[in-house]
Amino acid sequence: MKQSTLGTIALSDLCSQLVAHLESIHMMPRTISNYNVVMRKLQQFAEKRGANYYSDELINSFIQEKGVRERFNDPGHMYYRTCRMIQDLAQGSVPRQSYSRHSTAIALSFAWDDCVNKYKSFLSSRLQSSVTIKTKLERLKSFFLFLMKAKVLSLDDLNPLAITDFIYHASQTYKPIYKYNLLQSLKDFLLFLHSASLVTSNYGLLLSSLPNPGHSALPTPYSIDEIRTILGSVDRSTLMGKRDFAIIQMIAQTGIRAIDVANLKLENICPDSHEIRFVQHKTGRMLSLALTDDLSTSLYDYLLSASSFSTPMSR
């Protein structure tokens, strides 16, 4: 395998550097163990190819073979993230906090780029939040990439076969929940094309058999006894244990999203009115959640121990 200009850096040394970095930012041992699993697979991948040193070609080949499917099977995107962190270290940079395969821009044809801009304006006119619009457009990237590869470069080229081929591709590539969200976004986009008279056929009907979430309820992942067991396993004698207990209890009682927990500040906790008030990340709207007595006690226990922090709910 052809080596890049960074080929003098031993892959094993970069893996050791990554472990040291993860430890320096106080990452949980279990999470570091997950990174180590990926790094062992990466080194085995390199050994089979007789490559002991780092190269961009090696990393990209590993991502292509292991990371494409894992991107949707692994909620932490562990394969992709591990490789990009190693790549940063090889280039002398500090690994970033986040990486996204979907942040890469897709070179759309002029016709499709124009459609995307019109769809974005349509969503804005419907008062959908910037976060919702961004999420829908991010999901549609895989559809447009599929169209570009299939040489469907304009609305005139769009046809039922191209859409059904993509639906089959999605069913073979993505996990059920991601596939469902992706196809819902695609259905919304196709319905827009017809309602805006950009196409004569209503291709959204091809996705009419998707289950209606309004007619079904998602099962609760954990029972009350399981939640009690999880809370009971937290070591509350430490500061981090107090924090974790309060966070788990808050999520279990209110259903608050993880991103909103991470953004909470002291001023969002309102004990006088028994509320947790904050601007929701997804919608951009103010949300009020109930602050129960036992949750209030847990938060007070943590805040009392972490009173020197200005943003108590952050890591």
C-alpha cells in the first residue's frame, strides 16, 4: 500500500497517543475500552496489509470497509470517530470534540441545488425551526448522493424507479429508526415537489405505506424497576456520581433530551416554581418541565458539592 508523507509515524504510537489523550480529558474507562476495540481492529487491518505506519490511505480504506455500515449501527460512530482522531494526531493536531461524516458537502447539480433552496425556503415559511430544517436536509444528503451517482441530475430525470431503488438501498444500509426518519424526510420533500408544481407526479405516494407514528406508541425502553436498579447502581459518594444520579433521574422523570441536559445552566433550575425552564435545542422554544421534590433534592446534593462551577450540569 502506498504510504503518505506521514508514513514514518508508527500506527501503534498513534493509538497509544489517543489513549493518553482520552485519559487526559477524563473520558470514562468503559468508553476508552470501546475506542481500544476499534484501534485493535485497525491494527489488525493494517497488519494484514503489511502496513505498520500511518497513512491517509490506510485510514480511509479502513473507514470504507468498516465504517460505512457501522456509522448507523453504532450510536457513537466509533469507527469513524476513532479514525478521525488518529488522523488529527498524525497531523499534529488535538483531536476535536465531534466528527460527522454528514458534514461533507455534496456537489449537487444546479437543478437539484435550486430545489433544495426552494425546499429550505418552504420549510422556513412553515415556521419550522432552524434545527429541524438542518436535520431534514442532512438526512436528504444520502438521497441526493444516490441520485448523483445514478446520473439523475434534474427534476426531468427523476422517476419512480430511481426512488424505489433508493428505498431499497436505504433498507439494506440503515438501522430501522434511521431508515424511518430518512424516508419520512424524503416523503416530505417529494410531497413538496408536487405541491410546488415542480413535478407533475406525486412521488410522495411511493412512501404512503410508512407507518403513522400517530397510530402507534414506541415501547418504553426501561421498566420502573429497571430505572430504580440503574439509579441504585450509581455511586453517590463522589461528585461525578451525584451528577450522574441527578441527570439519570431528570431524564427518567421528565423525558428531557440529552442535548438539553448538557446545555442546562443554574438559572434554568427554578425551585420556587418547581420548574426546569429552558429554551429547547430542537425547537428553539421555551419549555417548562416539572421539578419534583426528589429531583430537587438530588440536584441540590450535586450543586452543593459543585458550587464552584458556573455551569453545574456540564461535564
